Amino acid sequence: MTGPTGASGARREQSSAPASAHERGAKARRGSVDPVRALMHRHRELCARAVDPLEIAAGLEAHGVTDRTAARFRHRDVFSLAEELYARVPRDGDTGDDARPGETGPTRPRGVRAALGLLWLLPGALAAASVAGAYRTGAVAVGAAGAVLTAGALWSCLRRGPLGTAGRGGRTGRCASRSAGLPGALRTGWLLAYAACGDWLLTGLTGRTSPYDPAAACEAAVVLGLAVAPAAWLARWFAVRARRRLAASSGLDEFAAGVRPLCAATALAFLLTLPPLVLTARLTVPGATPDPVAEAGAGALAALLFAARLLTVHGFRAAAALGTAVACAAEAAGPAAAGAARLPGCAALGEPVRRLAAAHGTAAVPAVACGTAALALLVYACAALSRASAHTAPTTPPTPIIPLLPIPTRSTAMSDETTAPHATPGEARR
């Protein structure tokens, strides 16, 4: 005979039968011990503003949460942990099924994207036209006007699009960008100034006098202008495919293994575009004597600026600043050593520079400095850009998490439920 207790138990079994596996797992975790609750309260702002679980996963990784940490929260990896956090934290205007992993916002029309692609060609076209016009007419004003127009076109390309940092990182990111703008402009200005007249200055300091020849500087300017288009196209190609890889990956290790070849392919493709750009720049300067070392220096400078910009766009401003600063210091060391060698008893200081200039010309100094720094930044980018957090735009800078949050015991879980600032009375009772 079935008593009242048995009937009520059967009714409870019937009512709980339709529950989904996710709900049963969540109820089991929220029973006596809920290890996810403390993490949810700690990162509530991140979870509330996320548009999909992928953004939460990237934010957790930036805060130091790894797959091993996720295992201590009873999840196989960070992506699974992010899915539960995304499901449990309510968001303003959340409709439940609207946001799905891997979805992106509306894309631009094809005509708009084509116009943006043509915009990236504008700096190179203006630079080439300015140099050709200045040489043909012999008027310095033509070259100066062309330089101003080229700088304006370059500024518009670096402000928006795949090479732009505007709108990335929210208000905090914009403030950081403005505060870092002056040192970055000074470093870039030094690199460009040395490309314009550094070799001529170093030639005079080493004891050889020669009139200033603007051919090498004009050639370098055209190379840098023409390099904007492939840099923008490759940066966009890498960003789109890295985001797709992030949506299709089931773990951080799988994502990193898939993105590293993409980053290496991006760097290699840009390096392969440099020889045609150098040849095009040589043709725009009539009567210029080909100098392979100077042309290699212009290509190395373009590679350095591309690697630094790619790292800056994805949030690694410090690494980009360090790489360009090292290149500036190396370029400055050449004229400084050559100048110091003129002092009594200091001739040995300029001996390395003299030997390098005698063997390969003074253009070897910027070629070695920029080439070494560019190679180091590209190698670093292959490792840094394989992190999921490099492909999102957090509105607040990541702060370190406690190394490994322990799974709370029954007493700590009760304490967290009663003291959590965002816990509702219903949550505390559960």
C-alpha cells in the first residue's frame, strides 16, 4: 500500500523529470556547495556586459583563470565555465536565446567594405604621386603638400578599421591611448626622421662628407605609404579568422594551437609583400641609384611598424612600445658612438660603426636595428596573440585574480551566500 509519503515522492519525481541536464547540474552544484558562486560575484560586471560566453571566457583568461582552474570549479575547461556564468548572471535586455556563441554583429555592406579597402590604398598613392611630382617639377612645395595629404590619409587609416584603436577598450582604453600617444608619436617620429636623414648624418660623423641626397628618404616614404594597404588587409584577415577560431574552439589550448599558424602566416605574408613594394618605390624615384641595404632598411622599418601596430590593436601596447624604443635606441647609438669617437682617447668607441659602415654602408645601421626589433616583435606576437583575451575589447583593464580560488566548504559557502553583495533573498535561501 502506498502511503501519503510515497505519493508525494512520486509527484516530486514526476515534476523534476522534464528538467534539463544543465538545470540538474546547476541544482546539484547549488545544493550544499556552489564553487561557481564566488567566481560569479567576483566577475559579475564582466558577465553582465558580455554578449556571449566567448567574451566571458576571454575575460576569465585575462584575469588568470586557466583550464586547470576551471577544473577546480567542476568544469572541463574555461569555455564550459563561461557558459554557466553566462547562463546564471542576468543581463539588461536579455532575451534568453538571442546571443549565441560565435555570433557577431551586423556586417557592413559590400560597397562600404570596398570603399574602406580603397581608402587603405590612399596613403601609398599619395606618397608615390608626391614624390614623382616633386622630382618632375623640382618644387619643394609640391613635396610638402603631398606629405601633408599623405599624413592625413594615414591618420584616417590608423584611426578606424583593422589598424585603428578607436573604440577599443572603452573609456579606460581611450584614456590610456591618449596618455601613451605622445611617447608613441615621438618614437615613430624618430624612426621616420632617421630614415630621412640619419644615414647622411652618420656619414658626416664618420669623417666622409657628401651632399644630402633625398632619393633614399623618398623611396622609404613611398614604401611605408604603400605598406599601409597590405598591413590593413592582413590585420583584418587575421582578426576575422582568429574570431572564428575562438567561436569554434572548445578549450584555450585548442584555440592557441589554431591561432599560432594564422599569426605566423600573417607575418610571413606581410614580409613577402615588401619586395614588390620596394621595387615599386624604386620606380617612382627617377634616376635613383639602387641601394639594396637602404631598401632593406626601409622594408625592415615597415615590418617593425606593422608588428608594433598589430600588437597595439590587440592590447599589447607595452610590448609594441618596448620594441620601437629598442630600435630607436639602437639607431641613436650609431651616431652617438661615431660622435664620441671624435673626442681625444675615445676613437675605439666608433670602431664598430666604422667597420659596419665600411663593409655595408651607413644604411646598415637602421637596417640591423629595425630588422632585429621587427623580428623580435613578430615572434612575440605569435605567442601573445594566441591568447583568447587578445581578441576581445574589455572595458576595464584586467586585474589579477587570486591565483587559485579554493572550492568553498560548506561553512564558506554559507558565509558567501549570506554576505554576497548581489545575492537576492531567494539565492541566499538556495
